[in-house]
Amino acid sequence: MAFRNGQNPSPEDDQGHGTFCASIAAGSPVYDANTLGQARGKAQGLAPRAHLAAYKAIYASGGSSEHDVLAAVDRAIGDGVDVLSISLGFKPSEFYKNSISICTFSAMMNGIIPCLAAANGGPKPSSIDNDAPWILTVGASTMDRRIKATVKLGNGMELDGESCYQLENYDSPELDIVYAKDMDCANKSLGNLDVKGKMVVCMGGPQMGDAHKGLAVKTNGGAAMIVLNPQEHGYTTFSDSHVIPASHLSHVDGLKVVSYLKTTKNPKASIVFKGTQFGASPSPSIPWFTSRGPSMYNGGIIKPDIVAPGTNILGAFPVTDNEFLIASGTSMATPHIAGISADLKKNHLDWSPAAIKSAMMTTADVEDLDGNPIADDAFDHQPASYFAMGAGNVNPEKANDPGLVYDIQPDEYISYLCNMYSTYHVRLIVRQKVDCLDYGKISAAELNYPSIAVTMTKSSGATMNITRTLTNVGPAEIYNLQIKAPEGVDIIANTTSFAFSSLNEKKSFQLQFTTTAAASGKQLSEGYLIWSSGKHVVRSPISVTYS
């Protein structure tokens, strides 16, 4: 691979991020893994027996460049890897200007599954990275584990937050509270406050970096800290490795703290450590930070494709005194999907990257552990949209036996690109001498994707037809079609039943979308279609944008 500016070419991890992500994808079993005594248990990667190759493309002093990533991926292709796990991204751009889009296309052409992070720009819409349709774009979800640190206010109210820093035999003293509205708790902002021996209330942010606030509080003599989520961070809380007693509260609970402070002359609070607990609800949910679609560049594909655990994840981390660390981000979600992809590839050697993507997407969970729609932490726990969670939360066991898949051949992506760009620009992406006259053009809606996104006019009676092709990867079965049409359109299929009799048998169906009067005033609506055999349920999200 290429090295620049005299940087050390050693493969050693300068920052810890790469080791952390690698341990999630393919780490060997470690018993009694923990950080600061919390999240204790057996830790291992999703594909613990997989062979791991690491390519250094990020440097501690110089950051990362698209050229380094392109060189690293090209080297991985030459080495014959089966799966790429890339937990980084660059500012979204047209595919022919984006090195990640270019190198992952080459990987896909070589049968490699490119799994990439959606980025951490949420909850802002259209903040998605790595949005090319040949990429498996991964967003983050939460788990039901919480490392509880409960704030007990002077009025007796108890609010459950999180912190990985949990002292043994801590007597939870009641402390005076110091609070300055919207303060960031940096050293500069604390300089004019008397925080010595007190509990300091800090506003959360920037993204996943609140532990440094506690260091500033400690440096200025503070004894404890409460971190309050701003409104856009909603219900997502982090189990950070704080340096003083602390608790990270949701926005809703933070409002209760603020109300108490405003109505109490001498406010006080204590923090009670309750350790690692399971069964939190709702779970899984979509954390605020995971980047959202729709993409500004991908020509009408729902992104992210899928979500996986990416909040408060325990992983190996060699840069600190602790062998393990808890971290959050789509960087942590991506190697979950990469490890699952490796297992699926091992079990189904003849499946293409598109088939493996389809297997995960069409079997993903769209309900939480309580049977409710997966909720969005950033939007008052309302049901998450497809542009937040993609097809849903990955279910590895179901993905191994999906019944049917939507497969895509590499040439189809070229036809898709030819619909977007000139032959010259397509050649820059595919790095081959192609001519769009030889491939024709297909729209994003015509790409045989496991999810369906269409753009319709609001004029009642407007129509659009799309076709999808199913490939049988299971036993001989009869499948029946169920459609939940998005509000504002009617959907009619040319068939409602398929009988598959042999492995790899293919059958196509057509859907006609017709705008109804209910589209008036709408911008976006969502539905789904399901092919069900009784044993297998093959689900595709449907998103309609009204222009």
C-alpha cells in the first residue's frame, strides 16, 4: 500500500479505532472481558475463526486521505479478501469523485462484500456517507444493556442514566448542584464558577465525547457530573469511561433536572451506581448519531441498508491502560455486519455480494424486543423511518436462511451508472473501458434492489412500473405476496403467488404504482411488501417521495 509524507509504515494501530473494529468483526473469544469492571463477560467477534487482514490507511498525525484508502482497498483485492469492513468515510460526492465509491466497485466486481459505515452525522437528514448501491451501508442501533448510574435529586426523584465509571463502596453523597445554561463544561467555561466539591451539570456533546467534560470538572475541583442530552440527542445515552462519578441522562430526564433546578433554592443530588443491567426498553432503537438518508447522490436508493448494534459496544482497545473499551458509532455497527457477511459467505460460497446483502436486508427485524416498531431515539421514540434504519436491525440466523434473494449482476450497476453519468464518468468509477451504448440505462427504481424507492408526482392517476426478480436459495416452496402500500399510492402486482420448484430458480414480478388523492400535501410515505411461504418471510421496505 502507499505511504505518504514520511509516515511510519508500521501496521501497528496508532489510534485504537482499527483494533476496536477488527475485534468486533473477527476477534477471538476472551473470557471475563470488561472495562472498568463493567459489561463483564465473554467477548468475541462475529466471525471469530475468520482470517483477518488489516490495512493501514489512517495516520495519527495526518488523518486519512482518499488516496490511502484507495491504495489499501486495491491491496486487499489483490490479496483475495472476501469481505471489507471500512469504518470511515469522506464528504459525500458524485461517485466519480469519491475514491471509496470507486475502490468498492472494484471490490464488488471481484466478489468482495464491501461493508461501510453510514457515518455519525445524525439526526440530520441526508447526512449519509458511503451511499453507492453496491456498498452495504450500515447504520447503528442500540442494545438492551445499560450500565446504570442513577441520579437522585434532592426532592426524591430518581432518574436512570449511564456511566461506565462505577466506584465500589461509593456512599453516594448528596452534593450541591452547579448549573449554567448551555455551558459546555470546558476549562474556560468553568473558570468563573465555584464548582469545588459540587456536582456540575453539563450539556452533552459534541458527539460521543462527554468524558473530557468530566476531566475539566475534576481539574477545577468538581466532585461529580450530570450530562444532559440536548433535544436532538433524545433518548440515546452513553456508558463513557468517566474520571469522576457521573451520569448521562436522556433529554426527557434532563428536562426534569432543569425543572428541579429552576424551582429549588438549594438544589442537591447524588449518584447511585447500579452496575451492568439488561432488559432496557425500547430495544433495539435508533440512536441519534447514526446518519440518515436520503442520499443526495445515489439516484434513489434507500440508505442506510441496515442497522446493527453500534451503541455502547465493548471492544479491544490497545492504546489505553484498559484492554477493552466501550465506544459508540456506526464504526462499531459496520464490523458486526462484516462478521456476519463472512459467516454467510462461508456457508453459501456461491452467493454474490448482492445476494448476501439481500439475505440480511429482507430478514432484518423491524420490531423491538417488546414487539413494537423500532423507535427513533432522536424523535421522541416515534417509529423509525427507513432513512434512519434501512430495512431494519440485522438478524444473523434468519439471514443464513432467507428463502429468496434479490440478486444483482455487476453489469446492472453499470447500466444504473450510465443513467446517471456520461460514459467518461462511468469509466472513472468502474476503472474499465466501457461504453454506455453497450449497456443501456436503468433507473434506480429498476435496479433489482432488496428495498424499493420511487419518486411520484402528486397528480392523481400518475403511474410508474417497476420489476423485481427473485432467486430461490431455499427449498421448493409456494410464496404469497402481501403489500402494505404507502399512503398516497395504490400498488398492483401482476402476480400474487409464486411456486419455486428448484434451487436458484428465478421468477420476476411487476409492480404498478398509481398516485391517489391522498398524496396531496405529502412529501414522503412508507410501506412494505412481503413474500411469505409460511417458513420464510422476505420483506422489502417501500419508500415513496412525492415531487
